[in-house]
Amino acid sequence: MRLLNSISENLTSFEKRAITFVLVSFLIGVVIQFSGVKKEKSFRKIVLNTATVEELIVLPGIGIKTARRIVEYRSRKGKFKSVEEVKDVVGNKRFQKIRKYITLKGQD
């Protein structure tokens, strides 16, 4: 503790604030990192044939326009027969991003 006090006596108030900022930023980063791991484990897959626009926009790379296109495609063509069929709407690159988060199981 004495070492810490003697070091802090030699620091300006700006340096003390800068060190505090760095430490707080580091701690926030650690919290975010570990909270992300817990979310990944508890994530439920999105059911393509029943998902709403609001549910679809949580998928990586899927914004509101693409989510609406998925719902419109499903309305026109009927239920998806395979998960891969969503590629017709989102393309292969986006499909690769969302593949592990979508399913057909659990539908009505």
C-alpha cells in the first residue's frame, strides 16, 4: 500500500484520471467478454418458418430490410423446406453467418 501511495504522490491529477480510465475500460471489457460467453451458451435457434421480423433482426448480418424479405418470401412461397432455402433470400455469404442460429424444428 505504501508503494501505491508513494507512486500516486508523484502523479499529476491528469495522469491519475488517465490510469483510472484505462483500468475501468479494461474491467468493462472483461465483463463484456464473459457476458458474451454466457449468452452464446443460452441462445435459442430462430425457427425460420415462424420467426417474425423482430426475431430475425437479431441474427448477424440481418437488418430490418432483409428480415422483411425473408418473411415476404415465406408468405409467397410457403414454409421453408430446408434451412439452405433461405440462401435464395439472403445469399450464401450471409447464410454462412446465420446458419448456426436458424432451424426449421419447433414449427407449428
